[in-house]
Amino acid sequence: MRKIKAKIIDAAGMERTITRLAHEILERNKGSHNIVIVGIRTRGEPLAKRIAKKIETVEHVQLQIGFLDITLYRDDLLGKLEQPQMKGTDILFDLNGKDVVLIDDVLYTGRTIRAALDGLTDIGRPRTIQLAVLIDRGHRQLPIKADFVGKNVPTSADESIRVHLKETDGEDEVLLMHPESQP
Amino acid sequence: MPLKSKHLLGLDGMPKEDIQLILDTAVSFREVLDRPIKKVPPLQGKTITNMFFESSTRTRLSFELAERRLSADVLSFQSSGSSVSKGETLKDTARNIEAMKIDMVVMRHSAAGAPHYLSSVIESAVINAGDGGHEHPTQALLDMYTLRERVGKLAGLHVCIVGDILHSRVARSNIYGLKTMGVKVSVCGPATLIPRDIEKLGVDVYHHIDDVLPKVDALNILRIQLERDAGRLFPTIREYHNYYGITRQRLEKAGREMVIMHPGPINRDVEISADVADGESSVILQQVLNGVAIRMAVLYLLGTR
């Protein structure tokens, strides 16, 4: 069992961070007219819904929102001990020419995002793909950078980040966990 | 959670969790088939050999398409014009192909048990694409998938399989699979086409189609295999149609909505009338499409295991 080292974001902080991300996305794109939101399953899904809702409230619009399952695009699929469970991709609108805002909870090695980019290009050809994450914890293994970051959290590679969301885990918080072996 | 089995030889004895996993995984692949680019990369670098020792169009094309859509390399092999006609045994043929470093074998054979034997002599995963009168597991899986997609559930439904149960591997795999998933299964056909003791598989037997129609949620109508000297087992095609053919009048008389399935190829106006085959309750073409998704799911689950 890993022990908690610090609570990085609490429920109120999460709300503020999501509000700020929504505003940054709007500012960068000069409004919401060409934006579509795509959350990466699992925890990118509720985050995407919340950010979309925030944008909709500010702009008085209805956004198109979809969800991406990257399982089939993973580079570690063959030879993994645990077969990952697929949760399905659910993008029922045209991506061509859109500004896609891709949303995930934690940016770490960058491999998930690499897989997500491959997955998106199989579905359509967006004008731009932008990346919004709640936490950037560093340690990139691929040349990938987020456009919108909730919080930068310097970590060591053996620590871990736990994102808990109301929808999936019952409460809103982000925890930094000690390494496994820590007494 | 991976599949318990390394091979897919049949649905007899396959645990419920495995069937559930295949059906659920196929939902994701069904979505892939609606995309503009219908190809995904999970089996890149894997080589799959299709060994068809018996003629097949639909199943072979469906498997090939599923393999290619998963980015696998595909080797297809038909027994006519191959070393089999020079007298090579199944074991030697398969081991020679395997020596070329392949990962999976999909096999159709006229002898029941051929894929089971094959799985004992080679290292690769073996998928049964139909063995004699024994099993055709991917067909039954796609039938269950299609039924679940249409009705929304499987457990508690009542399915009747109509026609030539005796020669049908589709019937057998469906009975095993449906029973495991909690579906009530009946079979209906002339006594000459119903195997003796089939009740031991836990199915009800009917000889009059109009007795069972008012009770069922779905029909799986089997093809009358005209090429198999059907006249020996019932007097004429016309008589078969009169007694067992599924027609609009029959369905109206039954007074109940039911899903109409058929594994194809259909004999119009023999086992099924044209208006039923093309009618609103018919899911025959969805079965064909879902077949690709089911085969992608099976290949994916066995190939990344």
C-alpha cells in the first residue's frame, strides 16, 4: 500500500482549476465556435464533461463532446500481462476541420497521448489538436507537451499521482503518493 | 481480464465470463466498423493463417476482413491445389506452415474435431471456423451478439432453432452458448432432422412450428442444405416449406414480435419466405456485419493474450 505524501488539489481547488482551464481554452481559441471536446477514457471522460459544461455556461452554446478509448493504439498491448479492458470510443460527430481539445487527467510519459493522436487521426482530420490535462507530472518519454495544464507537479518517477473524481471515485481530489517501498 | 482459453475450439464448456468478454469486446470493434478508416493496429506484426479445408465464402471473407482490420498479416490457404491433394497429412501441413513463424490458425474442416487435434500438435492459437457437424463457435457468438444488440439482453429470452438440426454445427454451438447465457432454447423440425436425445442438451423439441412460434422471442432459421440430398430426409422442398417455412402469415398468426435470424446463405421461399427475410424483424444482414466485429474481438483477445 502506498501512503499519501500530499494532497495537491482539494474539491474547491479542482473546481477553480477546471474553471480556469475552460477560460484558457476559450481565450486561446477566440471563442467556442470551432471547438469540440474529446476526453480520454477513463478519467478524461468526466473531466471533459465538466470542462465542456463550464464552457457552455460561459458561452451559452452546446458543445460536441466525445470519448476516446486508446486501448487498441497502445504500444505495450502485445506482451502485457493484464489484458486491458476496452471501454469503447464514442465520437459521433465529424472531426474534420475542427479544433479538438483532447482532455486527460495526468500527463506523464506521453505514451497515452501518442496513442490518442493515432486514434483521432483514424477517425478524422481535425484542424488542430490541443491537449488539456489536470496534472502534468513530468518524465516525458516522447516529444509531447500540453497546451493547457491544471497544475504542474514535480514528482520522482517512483512516486505516483492519484486523481479522484466525484463521478468515478466519490470525491474530488488529487493526491501525491509515496513510493511503494516507503515505510 | 483475459480469456481463460488459449484457443477457440467451441462453445461447449466455455465459461460464461469468456462469452461475456467476447461479446463486450465486440461492441468496441463494432464501433470501429462505423469509422471512415476501419483499421486499427493491435495485431500489427502478427501473422494469421486461414486454413480452409472445406469451401466457405462468408466465413472466410469475414475472418480475412477481421484480420486485416486488426492490421495482422494474412496467409490464406485452400486445400484444393495444395499439398493436401498430394497426400500430406493435416499435422504435417499445419506444422510446415507453422515453421514459417505464424501466430494463429483459423481452420475450417469437414471432420469434427479437426481443430481440436490441430491445437494439440501446434503451438499457435487455433480458432475453429466450423468443423464438420460439430461446432461453429464464431457464428453462434455473432448470433448472440446480434440478438443482444436487438433486444438489449440475453438472459430470460426464448430462442427457437428451426430446420436441419441434425447436420448443423451452427445449431450445436448456439445451443451450448445460449444455454450458458441463460437463454431458453427450443428446436423445431421434422423428426428426421432432429438428432435423437437432443433433449439431453437441455432443449425442448417441437415438430409443429405453429406450436412454438407464439412462445419465442427469436428464431434462428437454418438453411436447408439442398446439396446434401435433403430429399432422403423429407419428401419435397415444397412440403418442407409448407410445414416449416417461416412466412409472414405464420408470424402474424403467432401474434408476437420476434427477431428473425439466419446464418446464410438463405434459400428464399424454402426455409424462409422472401418478405420475412427482407422484413423489419430480420437481422440477417446485421448478423453479417456483426460477424466481422465478433471475429475481430476473438482474434484480438487470443492474439494479445
